[in-house]
Amino acid sequence: MDVEELIARESIRDLVARYNSTADSGRFDETLALFAPDAVLELPHERHEGRDAIRGLFEGVRSSVGAAAGDKPRFLRHCTATLQIDLTSPTTARSRCYFFVLTADGLDHWGRYIDEMAVVDGEWRFTRRRALTDARVEGGLGSAALRDQQSH
């Protein structure tokens, strides 16, 4: 492994971590900057193309989670594990990792991210992110937010 590959891998690890911290804290401008302008974010039964569409998804989730939380503390903490990175060229890569989400009530939902990324304007950015939820705690914020999203 050479220095350029190590730098790419660390940059991709940082990209995944920054997504979690900025999105969880509602800093959506910073989160959106992690995506290429024409990136795609996919959830089961949903596809959001471009930064404006991705922002709409984040704003909708924030509203749904806020409404579902009621008088409980409103926060989400996405945690990722077993990040596997495959560099497909010096400027493109694929990765996959597990995620789990904590709320004030504890574990809420969990699944996998399957990502594609590329160097855009000198920085690693998501070009495609698929979030696949494997399971969720019934009655949790993730379940309530999902029901609200499906009703629109």
C-alpha cells in the first residue's frame, strides 16, 4: 500500500464520519457539501438525486423525528462500523459499512451503507449512497419517521 492509497482511505473514513456528525446535528449545509452536486442518495423505495433533493430528504426526516419525539430529547446518533473500502482508481472508490442509530431511548434502527465516492474539486465526495435498514425497534423514532415519510 502506498502513501496515496493511505491518504485516500483516510479521506474516505473522514467522509463517512463527517456525514454522521453533520447530519445528526442538523448542519445540513455541511452535510450536503460531502456530496457531489449530482449525487444520488437512495433509501428503500426512495431515490433523491442532486443536493437539493437530498436536502429535502434531510429536512423531512428532521420534521418527522421532531414530531415523533414529542417531549423526549430529540437527537439521533448514527454510528458506523466495519468500514470496508475498495479503491477502484486513484480518484474513485466503493465502500460499505454497518450503521446503527441511537436515540434518547437507546437503539432505534440499524442497517448498511453501500457507497460510491469520487474526488470532486480535490476532495472525496459521495456520488451515490444507499442506506439499507435491516431492522428497527417498533415504536422508535425510526419507525415513526418511516410511517410519516410513507404517508406523504
